[in-house]
Amino acid sequence: MAFLVYLGVMVGVFLAALHTPAAMADLGLTCTAARPYPLSMIETALKKFYNQTQGPTSWPPLYRAGWDRPNYCAFDGNEGAHPPPAGVRCFLGGGGGWALDPPKGIGGLIFLFHISGEARGPLPEEFKAFTNPDIIQLSGNHITGPIWDTSEACALMRLDLSHNEMSGTIPPNFMQKNLAALNMLNLGYNQFDGTLPPIIGQLGVTASLILRQNKFSGSIPDLSHAATLRHLDLAMNQFSGAVGPWLKELKNLVWFHVDNNQLNGAFPELPPRLSRFSGSNNGFEGPIPASVGSLGYLRYFNCTNCNKLTCPRDDMLAHLDFTTHCGGSKAKFAKAAS
């Protein structure tokens, strides 16, 4: 319990620094309209989350602490009288700009953090009232069902639902008011399916976009809007078609994983700061662009079973720590090792 209390305090201090009106404007947040749902729906969502995911019977005691209280949120500004349960902070008022209603602040649910591994069941639809949180971290549980309506979220910086059993499609209005704020989106290791809606290509993700090991299909949308993206992991899905020229526009991309999909067509130009490429078990064909051999940060190139690729020069990638292609004798060793 002490760890969760410490975590809550530290996250709260960090978020307080971010949630001044000036900081919100600098981040391009759009929390300027009236609250679309009543504050009471936040309490309802949290109580349903506790009950629908078997909180009273399955959650470990450390994560269950405080969830049996009648109220979770200090919407009167008095957290001493209404302390939050483990893994939650929801607050309003108190005279500081960061905890007020929009447009003066973004009070309400500030964060929800639950990684016990024992949350089991669907998320309540009332999660749509979580319009202002910075962090929702529910990874490594047994959460089922679809993602909730995120169309009114406007300040969410980190959403991690990875390693669950969630399913369904990503709706076309996903994060429509949160395009500039999101820093990390991790939906990996679930059972989501369908094509990615065009709005995914508008997310200004600044760090990581992870969709690994789902059942997404269709083409990969143009992601060049996420100009500062560093980690892009789309591996182990059913994406098809060619990777577009937008890839080379991601000037800060460091890792790009698309292995075990159904991609084909010409091998794409890679971005200048890429250090790791993993594209095994796809149908890329033709020559690997000569520019790949001159990428100064590239250290790892794995396209195992990409048997239709050719090399402009046999030793073009021989200087890499690991390569399956264009490495002369090193490529042969890499193939044997893989």
C-alpha cells in the first residue's frame, strides 16, 4: 500500500505542474468546453469498474484498499475527507488552476492505475466520463470487451491497455479531441480487429504507438502526422499492402517492428534515426534501398523469410550488429542463427 500511496503522490505532483492553463495551451490540449458528462458519472464508472472486474473477490488486498468506501472522489476539494482508493486520484476545486473545471483547469479523474493482473471482466461504458485524466494504465490484467467511447477525452497522455483480452474495433471517433495530447498508446497483446480508422493517422503520438499481437487488418495508414514518434510496433497482426512513403518522414523513429504481417510491395525507405528494423515473414520484394546502407544509427535489420528482397551491394549492411540481408558472410550467419 505504501508504494501505491507514494506513486499517487508523485504522479499528482507531476501532473500538477502540467495542468496550469499555460501548460495546457502549450501542449495543445482541447479541454475548453463545458464538461460533457456529470461528475457523478466518474464515481459510477469507478464503482462499476471495481465490481465488474471482480474487485471484491479477485483483486489483491493492496489494490483493493479503499475501494469499499462510499465515495472515491474529492469533488468538494477536500481530499482529506474523501481519500481516493488505491490507484486512483479524482479531485476538483481547492483554488489551484490544475484541479478546476475546464477551461480554467482539467479537474476530475486525474489518473487510474491498476496492474494487479487480477482485474477480470469488461470495462463499464461510463468510462466515457473520463474526459480529463492524464494516465489510464490497466495493463496485464484479464479485461475483456471493447474499448470505451474516448471521443470526449481531451488531456490523456498515456493509455496502456496492453496484455489483456479486449476485442472489437477501434471506432472512427477514437480520441478525436485528444489528437495532440497523447504521448503513448499501447493496445498490444489483445484481440482487437478490423482496419485502423483514418483518425489513427492524425494522432500526434510523441513517444510510442504499440498495436502488437492483435488481429488488425487492411493497410497501415499514413502516420507522418506523428512526427516525433520514437517507437512504432505493429507486429503480429494481419496488415497488408505496401508501407507508404510516410515512413521516412518520421525523423525521430528509433524502432520499427512490422514482422509477421501480410505486407508486400517495394521495401520502404527507412527514417534517418532508425536503429532497429524488424519485418520478418512479410512479402517485401525488390531491392532494399541503397539509402538503408548509409543510415548512421541502424544496428539491427531482421527480415527473416523476406525471400524476394535483393541487395544493391552484397555487403551493404555488413557493418550492422545483426542483419539478415546484404551482410556478406554475416548475413549467412544471421540467417542460420535465426
